[in-house]
Amino acid sequence: MSYSPTILARAEARLKQAQEAHRRQQAQQQAAIHQALPRTAEIDRRLRQTAPRILAASLRQGGNQEGALAALRRENLALQEEERALLTQSGYPADALEDTPLCPLCGDRGWKGAAMCSCLGDLCRQEQIAELSSLLDLGDQSFQTFRLDYYSDQVDPQYGRSPREAMALVLRVCRQYAEGFPQYPHRNLFLYGAPGLGKTFLSACIARTVAEKGRSVVYDTAANVFARFEEKKFLRYGEEARQAGEDTRRYLACDLLILDDLGSEFTSPFVQAALYQVVNTRLIDGKHTVISSNLDPEGIRQRYSAQVASRLQGEYLCLGFLGEDIRRLRRGR
């Protein structure tokens, strides 16, 4: 999974803070035990001297070095056994004075070889959800709260079914896509329909569900995405240029990209090329993408290019949203 450097940095900072708090707690516990059981403090001082004593024995000229080392080992084991007995007799765990890592899986490194440990991964997931929440209203947006009763149950002669029936299918597919990610048979979804029919709502539901699975998710509007590609091309130096480069890499590399409101941006040859780059690169790399738009596939063909429309129709599961503007219906109720 490919978390952004910003999310990773925030997660690593939180992990470091948690580790420092863990070490402070251990130090406080050790100090309290030493005060309650002074003999343990004496034993710990003796044990800390073991390493230099072993070194001195190994460097000693003449004499029985092996015998001296064996004697030190026996003394060390005896002290450890005495300390464990003192602790357990006083109601403490036998390892209460040991310095243990916060995460025993990785020893507080955050990584196990090249793989991210779950201790860091959990924090990355939390930071990613927090970032998504700042862009989307994730407070009560979930598949469970999607209201099908806003859609008419009267059959639409043009489509041969009611908007409620059509949207029940859309809801089921979006939910299965998110909950089954990344194994759902279709890697990509194209959500299209008039404004106010729930495209952004279901996009947010997909984003949260996939992010909670520990996958890297990037949500952004088409206008913002293409603006970042333009800045990357034309800005050469400075923090803005660096950030634009980082953002465009995230758009192409994340596990799931949700490109919202395609068609609302000002369209230019550059935007057409950037859209093709995003769609085509992610298809080639086997990445998952969800695109929402007020334009249907034919509208995409007319506004952008036959190449983009062909890829959407051939490589995306196209889901049409039917019904009346839910925002207007809510105001009416």
C-alpha cells in the first residue's frame, strides 16, 4: 500500500510519542518497585555491571578465563532468579523490571523488514481516515444510512424500472466493491447521473470502508487533481512544486483513487491529457479507481476523447444514478 509521505510522517510521529510514553511509564514503574523493594535496585545495579565484568574477564591475562566467565554467568542467572522471586512474592509480574518494547512484533521499529508493522499501519489508517474526514462528511455517511426511500418506486418508462430499484442495485454494488476490496471482480467504477443523487455520498462510503481495511485511499475532485498536474508541469522550484509532485504521485500510486465530480472543471487539452494519464496509468498498473460525474459515458466521449470513453466503458463498471435531487427533497420534507 502507498500512503502519502504526509500521512506516514504523522503516523510515525504518533508512534514515536507512544513509544516515549511507554518508556516513561516503564521507568516510573521500575522506580516505584525499586523504592518498594530496595533489594531489586541493588540486583539491577549488579546486573548492569555484568557486561563490563565479562569484558574484563575476557581480556584478563593468564588465569582461567573460561572459569571466570562461567562463574559470572551463574551469578547473573542467580540474581535474575532472585529478582523474579522477589517480584512474584510481592504481587508483581516476573518481568515487571524488564525494558520491553511497545510493539513486540517489530521491536518498536515500525517495520518488519520491508513490510510495515501493524503498529504503524494502524496509525496510518487512522491518519488517512482523519484526512478523508476533512474532505468528506464521514460523520454519518455509511452504507447503512443510505436512504432508498428518497427514490421513487414508480417505474420509469424510459428505463423499464423504478429509480428505487435502480439505486438499490447501485448501493449493493458499491457496498460489495468496498467490502470486498480489492477482490471484487471489477477494479473500477464509473458513477454517473444528475447532481444530488448520492454519487458523492456513496463515494465517501467506499472511501471510508476501504481505508478502514488498511488500504491507501486518495479522494479529490477532478478540478483539484488536474490543477496539481498542471502545477507539477509548470512549477519548477519551491514548496508548491514539491507538494504538487508528491500529490500527483499519490494520485497514480494509491490503492484506490476516487476522482469526484469529473466534468465540473474547465476542460482544456491539458486536462484531457491529464485525465488520460490518470486513467491509463492506473489501468496499466492494476490500480483501482472510482470516478463520479454528472456526464454519462457519451458525454465523456464528447467532452474529453474517444480514448477515455472507451477505457471507461471497457474497463469500468458503469453505474447510472436515477431519481430526483435528494437535497431538494430533503428541503421539501
